[in-house]
Amino acid sequence: MSEYPKDMVLGVIACAGEFPRQVITGAHRAGVRVVSAGMRGAVGPEIPGMSDAYECFRVGSIEGPADFFLKHGVTHVMLTGQIKPSCIYTMWPDATARRLLKTLDRRNAHTIFGTVCDFIHSKGMEVLPSITFMEEQLPAPGHIAGPPPTPEQLDEARFGLAQAREIARLDIGQSIIVHGHKVVCVEAFKGTNECLHAGGHRAHGVTLCKVTKPGHDMRFDVPCIGTGTIRNAIKANVNHIVFEANRTILFQKEEVTRLCNTHGITLHAMEVPLPAQEGEDPGHIPTDAAHAAAMAAEIEALGIGHCAVVCDGVVIAVDDADGPLKCIQRAGAYMKRLRLARLLNWLGRVLLGRPGTPPAPMVLASTRPLSEAEKKAARRAGIQYRGM
């Protein structure tokens, strides 16, 4: 989209990271007025000063930002920046958000943000793809920075991108780390930076692969690469990064190039190989136990691992090259950080007369029997083991 309506007023829902700043800069360059709704605890301090109008709202508020945008004549809206995955469990939705959440069979990034987009559209505002104003930052296939990829790395990248696409199809994550034709680490709930930490620090070189979901809704959750990704790759001794061409935003290209060249990180974009037969979206799975069992079976079919941990319809962790024990320990560590926040969130709702249901436990399923040590680790982490 290179030409914009003369009367366009852009509403930016601004969260964390470089994304909101880049969008606002691009919109102003195109002569578009920008009204920003910042998400409290996530939005950067520079966004108010960059916006023609600004107000801050809590994560989970839908009515407030929509009314604010309508008040300022917003015609188009963009969702920009990152919200911590933990917000799925700790946000305080307003009345409209609570009503919309009740209609969802599954609660994950795609269903929640898709519902937000539909609500905004119902108010007469068009939700633009997140790549709007960012066309020049969507690399085409090819080498970008660092040493050119070797034939072995290109083969590794093709395998990794195909596997990552399957992981994305299952709503597990958008990134994986591979070595040869073996998946070393799967992103899941932990996010890309922690995936780099868990999948890096190896005696051999590994490759980070980042993709979009098949049929990805480009209005939100578009993969991004920036200096933060590269710096975390440096810390984790990851020397090769490949991402999906024409569908991944590359921020701060000059600094990214400098870092890759200095530290010998190969960075390039590729088209994702199409599978011989496209897998189906798993759709709504009614219980966490059934969801975990389905994911365990799927990753076993992909040759990745044997078990999966699910909580409230979200895949927290899956087994990979490090084995079930590491999967259990990671899931326990991630959710331990949220245990108190989730409990306080629920108690606050009880006091306000909106109790809902108590925090759900994590559920683990495995396609093979767990050892006694693995079962003990699961109990210690507060994970219910259901077998298969």
C-alpha cells in the first residue's frame, strides 16, 4: 500500500518494541495524522511525543481505545509492538472484552487479536496489515548480512523453515532452532529470545528459523527481526538466522548488519518450502488434556519429541532435543513467574464480583511413558501428568 487516502487518520495501538515508532514515523512521512493508544506497562516513553494525540490504556481494555479513536476521527487502525504472552493470563479485560472472550473456543494470540480486529471493524474503522508503512523493511529472498550461507546452512535452513511452518500451523510458536536435520528447540510460550537462550550455547553451530503461520492474518503478530534478536543470538552463540522472505519485518537494518558482520552471524531471508501435503489447523480442542495429547502426537509425527504441556488452551512447552525433563523444567519455570500474578488476578475478580474460574493447572501429555524422575519433576512444577 503506497498511496493512502487524503483523509486518513491512523490509530496506532502501541505496545513494546521498535514497531510502534517505525509505524508512526512511516505514517508521518506519508502525511498521515497519527492518534496513539498506548498499552500501559508496554508502550515506549517516546510514543506520546511522536503522536498527534495520545492516551494510555490498560492491557485488556477495548472500549476505551475504540472510543478514543472515534473521538479523534480515526479511520484506520494498526496493532503494533509486543505484548508479553503472560498477558493472556494476567490482563484485566473490560466488559466488552470479557463478553468477546467468552465467545472464543480457543484463547491464543490469533483468536484474541482476530476478535479485537473484528470489533474495531464493527465500529467503522479499518484494521490495516501490520506491514503497512513498512514495505521497505520486508526483505526479499537473499543474503542480508554476515558471512554468506554455506550449502550446509542452506540445507539446514530449508529443513528448519519447513518444520517451523508446521509448529506455527499448530499455534505453538513462530520460531525454532535446528542443527542439521534435527530440531534443537521450539519457541512455544517462552518467546524467541528465551528460545535462543535455550537452543543456543551448543558446541556446534545452530540455526534460528522464523516464519508466519499458514494463512497468517497480517493485521497482527507479524514476525520481526531487530537488534534485540541479534544481540540475544550473540549471547547464545547462535551463528545463523533465516526468516521468511516478504513476510518478516527487519528493523534497524544498518545496526543489524553491523552486528552480524562483526560477530559472524549469517542472516538471510528465504521462501518457505511448501509441504507435499499441507497439514490442517487442529481447530478447537475442548480440554487442556486433549490439547496436550494432540500436540504430543503432532510433534512426534514431525520427529521432534514426545510430550507437550498446555495451560488454558496455550501450549507452554514441547519436548525437543533436550528431552522431556528439560521441557517439564522450562514449563515449570515459565509458569512459576506467573503463579502469584494469576492468583491475585483471580482474587481481584472475586472481590469485584467477577470470579470466573480459578487459575487452571498445567497439563502434560506424552506419547511414551515418562520416567519416575520426569514424573517427579512434573509434580514439583505443579503439572498434572495425564499420559496418553
